[in-house]
Amino acid sequence: MSICSHSHGYIYLAPTGVQKELISPSDIFVLPASETSVRDDKGGRISHHALPYIRWPRPLNPSACTPLFLAAFRLRGAGCAIHTHSQWAVLVTLLLERDAVGATGNPDASAEVFEIERIEQIKGIPKGPGQKGNMGFFERLRIPVIENTAKEEDLTEALERAIEVWPNTYAVLVRRHGIYVWGEACNFVLHCGTTLT
């Protein structure tokens, strides 16, 4: 989980390898809110370990999700982002994969978006940035699906592309892995995270 306080100028990041329920305030990494890029001046990727942290609680390490959270802050102005390995999110991606293979006969086929409508739970999800109101029962919620990678940070470019291609989404499913959810405030993100997973 990560929180970006744009008004105060800080990004707060959970460490990797620590059960989130056991994190104490002294375990939190802090970055300046201006540091939302993991690219150097030439466009090459830099490690999230090389970012100018204001606080690095040793011996902990920043979350491997850091570059993905920073992408949501930079590209969507999000105030909070979470990532879970929800069994339901993983199951959805497996079912989409199965249906795509069955429909095409191609063993490498996969769906690029999860779509759902006529379900009560989507009524708590906003229509999209800059749009007023929440989704309606008869509207179609679309969540893009990206392919998993061996390393978490290698998902960054695919997540950035999904955010650009799907401007109304607040989430991205990662095939055989989980889901990323972001939004303006933590209560919204936690609501969406539990609604979608």
C-alpha cells in the first residue's frame, strides 16, 4: 500500500516482506511527492531503490510495487494505491484466459479486459476521472488485464499503457498474480479493493 499526500508533498510506502497488519509507523518509507518517475533524463528505467528517499527504515526494503504505485500517482493524480494477491482477482484472470483459448483455439490467447455489468457492487465505483457520479447497475465496468512478469517492477510499463488506454479505470488485473487499485483517497481505494476482489 502507498499513500501520496499531494498537499503535504510526501509519498508514504509500505516495506516489502512485512505483513501489512504488523507495520508500525517507523517501518514506513517516505519519498518527496515530486519523485513519481522511475525514469532517468534519457528515458531509461532506474531502480526504485535509487530514488531519493527522505526516510529509509533499515534493514527493510521498499516494496517492489513502488514503481507501479508511482505510476498511478503520476498518471492519475491518485492519493492512494494498493496491490493484493486476491484469489478472486487471480481466478478472474484464469477464467478470462480459459474463455479466450476456448473461443479461439489458440493456446496463447488471452483477454485484455474484464467486463461486468448488472451487478450491485459496481454502484460504489466512480465512472472515471472527470466524470460525475458512480457506475450504475446497467453500466459496464471494464478492468484491463496485463500479463504477469517474473519481477514486480517489470509490470510498470504494461500498467502505464493500461492506464493510458483505459482512462476510466481505477484498477488493473495482473494475470495469474492479483490486482492494483488506486484512487483519490484511501477509503475509496479500500472500498474498491474489497468490492473488486
